[in-house]
Amino acid sequence: MAAISPARRAAFDILLTVEQGRGHSDELLRRQAVSSLSSADRNLVTALVLGVLRWQLSIDRQFRRLLKRPDAKLDAPVLIALRLGAFQLMFLDRVPVHAAIDESVELTKQAGHRFASGMVNAVLRRLADSASRFDPLDEGSADLAAEQAHPAWMVERWTEAYGGEAARAICRHGQTQPALSLRLSGPDNEAKLALAGICLEPGTLLNAARAVISGDVSATETFRAGHARIQDEGSQLIGELASCSPIGLGQNQKKILDACAAPGGKTLVLAERNPEAQILACESNSRRLAELRKRLAAHSHHVECRPADATALNSDSEFDLVLADVPCSGTGTLGRNPEIRHRLRLDELPRQAERQRAILRAAMRAVKPGGQVLYSTCSLEPEENEQIIAAVVSQNASARQVSLAAQIESLAGSGILTPAGSGYLRASLTTEGALRLLPGNTPIDGFFAALIERTG
């Protein structure tokens, strides 16, 4: 039995699990099977898994035209072996051709598909020919979706909603590996990370954020002690926008609800910025709730974690502020979560929207008169964003949308935003006062946020 490198074996197993709908790449890449590998192998596993998922549509198109029956249904292990080999041949110049081909053939055999190994070998060897590897699209059919390996229906929607230039920027962002973002709990921790060999750059939007340029942050004592945590800047910003709300000033204790709290990054920002507040963090999934409690343990004196369905909150006029960072399609995070483009279907958006409206209505019931609800998603789809706000506000006489301009100015004035970040956010306000950041305009994920006040 020929040897297979640990990185290719791990990447094959993860891609097969994703293909079979039994897991998501972000969680699988954090498991022990990957974390126990060497740093070089971990980096290769990540590059292989996310690269295949990003370029899967283009990869399939290239190797399927070399099959005797291009539309033939392939068993999942054979399909993954072909994708893994083809990605290396098409996109990784430093990988030897023989390694990409031979190990894909061996993965096919060891997965119990020896009969298909000859086909895998033949197809990949033909693909390795330079004329086969870079087959240009026909000029007339080289639309953005095919060029950037995105589903056509997504690109058509983005083009219609935001214009062709913005749609191209979104797609290009989805095809790049985003920098790992950190939130530091104090300035001295940057020096500690530097001593541990971690190279950082300032964040784009937030002065507390850092982008990791090189080094393994997870191996440092600073990370293990919780003084540096991995959190995208968009996620950090939502917590900051909620925390700078002026409601509750002069009260002995402000009450805050994080209605969809897991995995807890935004709750941590709320807790750090509001140390005197009483915060309730809700999560309906028992496993995620347990992880949330563990993550928020240091703030247990003023943060309570409770099992609850965000669509059916029992609270009535109880909270000064509610953060409703609702479950969504995640189309603003395709660079970080590339398999979303393969999993999401257009007909799922109305079902998502129904749940999102229910969560926002429950949040509006839970907030006190005069209090505010910050609604947010990491989606680019109007059905999950502007249309949710419009529907709920139009049906609730006590709800009114408030511009986030004041929050942006407050964050800028207190030094939380970088000067560039202040400019990005001001330019990203919609006419209704919501905040919509599109991937490609900044190096961070796309997201949407809107503020609603309960007037009575």
C-alpha cells in the first residue's frame, strides 16, 4: 500500500464529510485530526480543503470534459479524489505533478474504489497537460459566475442588487483566503504575541483588531489564556455597535439580551464593554450552549447563558437592548465558508426570512419602550436584511428604524474605529440608516445591521 501524506489524507476525509453533508469545513478543520499535525501540514490541509471548495465549480467543469461520459454520476470518494488532484494541478504551482496525481489515485484505491483508480489516473494526467489545465472560457459565455466559480443565481442577484462592479468584487473576495482576525484584550498582548513569533497587522475597521500575517496563534499562551481570540472584524463591530447604544444611561444596571448568542464572540464584546450590565445570552442548541457557557465563564458574574428559542422568547418589555444576530444564509462569508455556495438553494431564502422575522418580532416584544434592537446578519440577500426590517416595522406601530450614523460617530470619537474604518462605515450607510458592508469593498466579511427603537 503506497503512502499518502497526512495533509492529503486529512483534506480528503474533510472534503468527503462535507460532500456527504455530515459536517462543515470550519468545524472539521479545528478537530484533533488536523490540530495534531505539524504546522506545515495544517496549512496545507486548510489550503486544500478551502481551495477545492472555492473552485469546485471550475474544477468539476475542467475534469468532467475529460471523462468518456461527462455527466456520469461518480461515487463521492472518486469525486473528491479527482477534485483534490485537479485543484493541485490547476492552482498549486509548488506541488509536484506526480504527487498530486499519484496520491489521488492511491486515495481512490484505499477508499475501496480500485476499479476507478485507472480513470482517476488518466483524467488527472490529461489535466496536467498545460493545454488542458487552463482551458479559457468562450468569450461570450465567460460570465462572472463561471469565471469566479460561483453559482449563477447568486451572481445574478448581486449584479441586480448592487451592480456589476460590486458583484465582481464580492466574487473575487469569495475566492481569496481572508486573513485570520484577532481581538486583543489589551495592548501588552500584542507584544507577547510578537515574542512568540506571531506577526500582526492593524485591523481595517477596529483599533482592537489585528490581522495575523504569520505564525500559529493557537499555539501561544496568550491565546490559550483568552487574551487574544479569533474573531472576524465584522463580528467584533456588531458587538461594538450594540455596546455604544446610549439607552439605559443613568440606570443602576442595564439589561441586555443576546438572543442568538452562540458562538459567543459578540456576547464577549458586550460583556467587556458593559461590565455593569446584566446580560442574558440565549442559545437553543444544547451542544452550542455548553460551548457558550465555557467561553463566557470568565464573565459569569454578569452574564447568564440560558437555553431558549429566539423565536419564542418569554420576555416582555424586560430589556434595554436586544442584539438579534440571526441565523442566515451566510452569503457574506463565502471566502471563509466556501461550501455555502454549494449547499444553499434559492428556495431556502423565504424559509430563512420567515424565521428571521419571527426572531425580530420576539426581540421587539422583549425590549422595553424606549429600548433598542440591533438586528444583524452576515448575508448579502435583501430578503434577509432590508425586507425583514421593512416588514416588521410596517406591522408594528411601536417600532421605528433609527439610523446607525450616531453609533458610528460615537465609535469614531471614542477611538474604537480606525480612521479608515470610520470612512468605510459612513460610506456604507443605506438611505434608511442601516449598515451594509459588501465583501471586496473592505477585506472583511460582508454583513448587514439595522437599529430599531421601540417607541411605546
